[in-house]
Amino acid sequence: MTDVNRNEVFEQVRDALVELFEIDAADITPEAQLYQELDLDSIDAVDLVVHLQNLTGKKIKPEEFKSVRSVNDVVDAVIELLKES
């Protein structure tokens, strides 16, 4: 998958948040803050990373997710991962 579609990645991240944490899809916007607005905690973030690893087949280093604060940040991180093939 060389050409990464940002919209598709966002949809996968959104679907993961809905599936894993039962967050209302309408609340998940690119600008939504994971911890403040979506009420995730660090354990949830780990679950999300594991889910995204399974989805992408790529290993995600925890430090790559340290700076992630918004849904958009997650999308950027996944896109970066997918580029590294």
C-alpha cells in the first residue's frame, strides 16, 4: 500500500475507537483530543496501538505514540508507519 489515503486511515482509526471504546462516531473528528474529549487513558492508548499494529501489520514503537494527542495525530502516525515498508 504505497499510496496512503488519509481518509481511509481516518476511517480505520475512527472505527477502531468506536469498536474498542464505544465512542460515538459523531464525536470522533480529526481535531478531537484523545484524552480530554474522548476520555481515553494511557491503557486505552495501548489498546489502540495494539489494534493498529494488527490492522497495519507494522510494529509501533511506544515512543512514536508519546506525542499523540488528537485523532489527527493518530492518523499521521499510522500514515508514517504505512510509508515505511
